[in-house]
Amino acid sequence: MAEQETRRNLVLAGLEPLIITPDSVFVNIGERTNVTGSRKFLRLIKEEKYEEALSIAKEQVEGGAQIIDINMDEGMLDGEYAMTKFLNLIAAEPDISRVPIMIDSSKWDIIEAGLKVVQGKSVVNSISLKEGEEQFIHHAKLIKRYGAAAIIMAFDETGQADNYDRRVEICQRSYDILVDKVGFPPQDIIFDLNIFPVATGMEEHRLNALDFFRGTKWVRENLPHAHISGGVSNVSFSFRGNDTVREAMHSVFLYHAIKNGMTMGIVNPEMLTIYDDIPKDLLEHVEDVILNRRDDATERLLDFAENVKGDVKSNEKAIQEWRSGTVQERITHSLVKGVDAFIELDVEEARQAATKPIEVIEINLMTGMNVVGDLFGSGKMFLPQVVKSARVMKKAVAYLLPYIEASKRPPAPKGGVKDAKHWETANRANYGLLKEHAKKMRNQPTDAEKRLWQELSGKQLENYKFRRQHIIGDYIADFICLKENVIVEVDGLIHQLPENQVSDAQRTAWLNSEGYQVIRFSNEEVLFDMEKVLSKIHSALTAPPPGARGAGKILMATVKGDVHDIGKNIVSVVLACNNYEIVDLGVMVPPEKIIAAAIEHEVDIIGLSGLITPSLDEMVYLAKELDKRGMKIPVMIGGATTSRAHTAVKIAPQYRETVIHVNDASRAVTVAGSLLNKDKKIYASDIRAEYDAFRETFLNRSRDKNFLTIEQARKNKLQLDWDNFTPVKPNIIGEQVIEVELDVLVPYIDWTPFFRTWELFGKYPAILTDEVVGEQATSVFADAQEMLAVILKEKKLTAKGIYGIFPANQINDDDIELYQAPPAPEGGAIQIEEKQTWETASPALYDVLKERAKEMRNKPTEAEKMLWNVLSNKGIENLKFRRQHVIGEYIVDFVCLERRLVIEVDGGIHDTAEQKEHDEYRTDWLESKGFKVVRYTNRQVLSDINNTIESIRKELNTNLEVPPSGVRGLFLTLRQQSQKTKGAPNIALADFIAPKDSGKIDYMGAFCVTTGFGVDEWAAEFEKDLDDYNSIMVKALADRFAEAFAEYLHEKVRKEVWGYSADEALSTEDMIAETYKGIRPAPGYPACPDHLEKPTIWKLLNVEKEIGVTLTESMAMWPASSVSGYYFGNPESKYFGLGKIKEDQVIDYAKRRSISTDMATKWLNPNIAD
């Protein structure tokens, strides 16, 4: 067996690379641009309708083909001409040419014609040993010279490999020839092991599929880096005409082939079904054949196939079955399955049968949603399904709303009177009298009525139209909004008389029976608290129809300064599905707005969400404010940064009412129900007791922990061997803006957190086949891929970032000072001698200076020659020097760019006054650019070279500090203070940067990337269409792209920009597992929880101006789909958690940051030990 080594990935390319790693999904090869497989394509090529033929190629790429197979083998075609012309046309179509090409022909001349013009790295399909070893080697060498990969057919001089042993024999021989004799890259070898039909009735064909699987497994285990391909449709050839069976056979074959190592293949997506969706009886019959599990497998499948023949899409039959149920069964089915195709039709049928339209919501829709809630609560339904159910529910309610609104207005009685715009329900017998009395009342309003009319007239209140002294039946209402059937009464003292209170109650009861909502205010309330009056009126106007309030009303808000709302939105949807009315205030909601809205809408529960740690303090503050105002509304706490511990220890003690932490959407439903049911007082008491006990235990545990003082912790810092450490100098120093095409980022996406967003827990890709959540994970993943395709095709999102690497040193133990990168002169940087170093040469004089420098190098003085003998070849401190080097408009004798030290060796001419003045001016200019200049005379060098060398060495070891004007930024880090086990250090991020007194200039980087612009607008479009599912999906994918961008950029920095890991060859899985060298921690995360470091990054990189990402007052990034952080390149750097810190470090930190201790405490509060 061949010795295993680090996996080499197959890399193909059109305009974009296709990197096939062990973690890659199956690569689908489009086959419709093949004249032997598509009659339409053949006709178009024969008629030379190449533009139409291109559309077929484009459709394949848009349909998900990652490689397109092009074949021009037809007797009546000039194959070489057709192949060349078509490939040239493809090259001009970036939508097609972005994917790699497979040049497919049985004729070598056609293949080579294609190889000569194809762009990128293609695949040849195919070569084999059929014509002997010599021809095979000749073709392989040519393919290698053209830089292509190759399909190798399992075929030799004696014929095709038609069993396991022959496959092994031919593949081993072919591989050995290619690798050992041709030097062909093994990762560019793709074996086609021949897929033959099964269930043909011939005994020798029974093992065709099984032998393919075994051969595939053998190749992957014994021929390092090689890949497997094949044409899958061949396996079902015996069942032509029965698509149901063929689709199942293709899916089963692929499932087992991929498990055994098949990498790619020609598959028609329309002839596939999802493996898990295959009916169990059909799956059993097909697998019996494919895996040769029974002697009578073929006969059984043939018999079974007769029963499903013609049932091309069993979905139609399934639809017919559920559509034959009752209207309630149909509505429930639509809600449970998330199907909205028939919901309006069924809701209309239910409306026709109901007494009132509202009953369709209260009875039919809520019956269905109760089933959804029960299934979700019992774990038989998952979050993505619930969100889809909510989408159906919203569409149903939207359809019913116009009918509900119309039903709220009572019908005009006989004698009803109409004006030009509105009709009034006045009693005809009394109408004349009532009309006159109403007119008199309008002309003689009370002061309170006059004041309120000033606020309500002219649609001043949220554009609602009001009328005053309006006749309804036998009554005159003070004010009415006919659209919402809301009546406002303003009562004087007379209404406090017992007889008037009775008549007012009777009047209100009658108006309520006619569908009106009546709210009453005293004259004093209107005159002295107008804001409260208007708030109550607005609340009445926006209240749901009578009877539609449901289980309760819940206010949801992401707290002040925080922009993240995916989790909040998901919880809102799930609660709404369980008959709760949701008042969603959105993101960045200040506490006063939350409190005002809670009062205005008379909510039963307040739900608070937050992702970043400053949001925790906002929640604590809000709890205090709620308590201060004597409010009695329970609070649910949720979000990524929240926890039961923080809720119990920090938030709950601030509020006398119930505060409870809710960690997922399903628990939110249970908690909300418990907070509002008849036993809510018992539940609230139990929660308080539980949190009190938890808090006491937590605080006792914290008190028992031992901590060091900050000075002791610094003495126990991480000790690195700086004497023997040489920092890797970045290839590019300074900041750079970067824009990346989204499809480049797709391979870097970590899908596991995506599933966590939907509360589906498991590691990707294993989650797709998980026994519990696999079906839902597969479904939501398919939806994600569909939206991903739209994002890429329509460029819905953009990836923009900025990053920079800067010289740096650790100072004062815990801080990191960043220095100005050497400035590029006007006109830009010019490269000299080495690609990795740029010089500040004046562009206008550069050619002249370069020639002059060359002359000086060729004619050195004796002193220069002697000194160069020592300086060259890194003779001092292993540092590199250059001679006669151009900086600006000057040529310096010698320079060490790493230490920015210039050495000048002066002859007698430098003693003249004029020359001294020039030298002084030149030195000032060089020092202003961050260089230190030392001068020696020819005599000093020639007479005492040893002292000269020692002097230079001393300057090199002291010339480490950049002048103050060169300081770009200062990062403050925090140090672990908990008592460690013996020998374990108390770490701070600053420990990974060389101290200033080490004599080394180190480097550190920072970055910010975003894929969030346009997300909110696109999500809003879905929300407008009542589609929460896709609204959440958009945001979830944008977040994944942002993280992928951060991963991609970090790799680029490691390998190219900084270059300290240039030979790195990690898979996506390796990167997600953080097996790379160096780290990229982010402010707000365990190693550096201080969000106040973000403004330093923003100032350092000019983030807002360059890429538009802003910071809120709580230091959340907007757009939300953004990532920022640091780059550390030290091989000893690692991720760690700061843990709890003590007050002495908080005070020290406040001094270093020049802020008050109270301010420092606010920002570091979650990490301060109690």
C-alpha cells in the first residue's frame, strides 16, 4: 500500500479557481454541451448557431455545473474547428468561462486543438492504455505541458476493466506510469472506473455497481491524491422510460459512490431525487440491486417497477390526496408543511363558511398553528419549518385583513344617512334633532375638546382621519376614527354622577356591540397630560381586531447600541406562531423607547436581545428603570452574549418583577406561557427562588477564587525567548483596501454556525445525515444554496474590507505600540533589487539616481570597500545591508532597512561649510522619514575598522524606537489575574509582541471586513411580502459570508501579505479548526473583551471612510454582517480566555486609557470579579 502523505488538492480553473479538497462536495459536470449526448446541441453546432449553443453552456453553469464537458465527436463535423471556435467563444463569455472546461473527445487531434486555446486549467477526457504504453506516455506528457488534468479510463490493450480486479490492475499500472515515468502531478489524475448498467438480467452484471464502489475505495486508499469520476446515468440504463426508478437508482448509486470516494461525475440534476426522500420500499428494492444483496434482486425490482411505471412525479398524487381533505385539514397541512400555494384558496373557503372573517384566524388558522406549536414543542418539528409555517400564516392573515376591516363597520340601518364621503348610522326618527344638537356642540366645545381637536384634526395623529360630534344611532360621539372604529369621549365632572355613569356604561356597551372601541378621558387628563392621551388613542388605533389578541402581547427589542436581530426575529416568529401578538421595535432601541412602547401597547412581556457584551449593561440599566417606574411586566432575556449566570447575578436583582433567561426559540414559547397562565405567580416565585440560590452559589464560588494583583500577574507573564526570535518582516507594510468576488469566499464558509442560527445542532456536513435533524438540515441547506446562487448571480451583496500590518512593540508590559509604515513618496512606491522591499525614491529623478547609484557601486572608495566586506552577507547581527541605495532624492552609502539605520562614509569634501550644510539638511530629511543617520570618515574606517563595526552594532541595537511622530496607534490589552497552577503564566495579548527593550521590531495587524451592505434592504423586501423565512435566511448567509471573508483574508495575510506562513496548505476544515500559525482575536471575544479597542482599529485603518463600516455607541459594527480584529503572527501566539479581573487592573486600565474608573468599570463589567 502506498505511503500516505499530506493531501494535495486538485485545482482546476476557468476565470475562477475550482479547488477540490477532501471536504469538497461532489463536483457536478455539465454534459449538455456534448454533441453525442444532446441532439439540440448537435443541431445548433451543425447549423453553426454558436450563439444559441453558448446559451446551453450558460444554462448549465447557472444550473450549478462546476465543470462543463464539451464534446464535438460527430462524423459530419470538423471536430477541431468546432472545438476551437466554441472554446474561443466561451472565453469571451465570463458567465460561462468562470468554470473549468472538460475537453472531451476520443480523437487526440481534437483534444489538442482544444488545449491550445482553452483558458485556465482544464481537464482532458480522456486518455488510456488502450493504444499501448508509448502512446499513453506521449499524450500524458503533452497534457502535462499544456497544464491540464486528465481523465484516465480504466482501459488497456486487452479492453475495458469490467470487474474489481481489472480496475485495480489498470489503475495501478496507469498511476505508476504517470507518476514515475511522466512526472504527472498525482492530484491531476482522475480515474473513470467505468459505470456499467445493473439489473440487466445477465449474471455477470450483478456486481457492476458494487465492483465500482470497491474499486473507487481502493484507488482512494492506495493511489495517493488521485480522484474518481464517471457518467452516473449508465447505471440505470435498463430502466429507460421509468424515471421514478431511474432517479432512485442514480441517488442510491451516488450515495454509495461518494461514501467510497467518488469525487465528481456527469449527473443530470433533473434525474436525481434526495436519497432520504426515496420511499422505503423503492429504496429497499434499488439497494438490493445496487449492492447485490439478494439473488432475486433484479426480478423483484422489475416487478416493483411495474407498479410505479408512469408515476413520473409522485408529488402530484400526494398533492391530490391532501387537497381532498376538509378545509381545516387543508389549512393545517399548509401550515405544518409551510406550503403557501393554496392557502388563499382555502382561507377564502373557510371565510365563506364563517359567521365573521375573524373566526378564520381564531378557529381555522390557530387550530393549524396549535398543531405546529405542539410538533415544535415535542421536538418533532424544527425551527426552519416553523418559520415557513409563519410565512403561510402571515399570507393567510394578510388575505383576511380587508374582510376583517370591512366587518368592523356596522351596517347602515334603515334611514341611514350618507354624506359625500362617509355614511352615518343615525336613527332616522331623531336624526334632525341630533344633527342640530351636534352642530351646536361643535360650535361650543369645552376647552378640553378644543385642545384635543387641535391634535386630531387634519390627520395630525399618524395620518388617521377623525370627525367630531358624530352621530351613531341615538348617540353623538365626541370624536371618531371611522376607519378603525375608535371613539374618543372627553368627560366633564357631570359624568361622575351615578346616573350618568350608568348611562355612559349602557352607551359604551351598545357601541361595543356595534363593533366600536370606546376610550374615555377626563377634561383634566386632556388639558394636563396630552402626551399620555395621544399615546392611548394611538394604541387603540393600532390594536388588533377584537378577539384576535390571542395568547398575549410581547414587546421585542434589540437593546441600545446593538444591531443584531436574527435571533430576536426567529423568537418573534415562533412566538407569533403560538398565537402571541408581537410588537417588534427593531434594533438599537433606547430604554426610554422600550418603556414608552410597553406602556402604550399594554404588553404582557418584554423581550430583550443583544449580541455584544455592552448590551448586557444596557439590559441591567433597563431593569433598573423598569423598577424605578414601578412597572409590573416580566422580562425575557436572550441573545448570544447573554447567560443564565449574568441574568441571575446582574439583571434580576435590579427588578422586583420576574426576569428570566431564555436560550432558544422553543423555550421562549414555554416561558411565555408560564409567565401568563393562571399559575404565573407560582412560576414567578419559583424562578426568583432559583435565581437567588444560583446567585448565592455563583458569588460564593467567585469569592473562593484566588487572584493575583496586577503587578504579580505581570511578573508571571508569558516569557518568550526574544533573543533567539527574529520577527518575519511583512511583504507589505501599511493599510490596504480589498474587494473580493463573493464566489471566491464560498469555499471558506463554515456552515456549522449557519445551522445553529436555525437551532439545528451538529457539525457540517455530518448534520445533513443526522438521525434527528438531518432531514430539516438538508432542507434548509438546500434553501440556502438556492439563495446563495441568487446572491452570486445577481451580486446582491458585496465583500469589502481593509487591513494593515504595522511595525510594533510591547510597551509597559500590557500595551502594544504601532508605528508608522515607511511613507511612500509622491508618485508611489518603486521596487528595487528585491520584490519584498520598497524604497522611497523620487519618481521624477529615479532613473537618473539609479544610474548614479550604479556608478558609485562600481567605483567605491577604499573605506567603502573595507566596510562593505563586513556589512555584506549579513555580517553584523545577521542583518541585511544595502549600498548606494536611493531614498527620496538621495543616495545613501549603506542602509539597514530593517532597523532603518543609514551609514555615511565621508571623504575630505564633507569638511567644507557648504557640504556640511547640505549634509545637515539631508540628515534632517532622512530622520523625518524615520531613519537614523550615523557618519564616519574614511580615516576612521580605514584606521580602526573594529571600532567602526562595534559602533555600528551599538547603533543597530539602540535604533529601535521610531520617532514619536511615527506612532500610529496604541492597543491596550488585559491580563489574566486568576491564580494559575505552578508554571502556568498569566497571559495578555501583548505577550506575543516583542518588547521594545528586546532590540527587535515586531509586527501586528488589524482588519475589518463586511458583506452587510444591502442586506437590510433585501430582507425588508421579503418582510414586505410576509416572508420571514427568507428575511432571516438573507441575514444568516450574509453573516456566513462575513466570517468567510475574515477567514479568506487571514489566509491571504499569512501566506502573501505578511508571508510568515507562505507554504501553508490548509483545507477549509483545518482553517475552521484554527490549525494555522498565528491568531486573529477580535475585540469583544474572550482574549480581548474590551470593545473600546474598536475605535483604535477604526482610526488606525480609517475604516469608516474607506469601507463605510461604522460603530454604534455600544461599539457594535454596522452593517451587522461585519467582522473586525487583530493579526498576531508569532508562532507562540494562541487563543485564550481572559477570565475575571480585579479592581486594581480596572483602575490601572482606566489610567492607561485616560478615562474614569466608572467608565472603565462599565465597559469591563462582565469580566470584573464580584
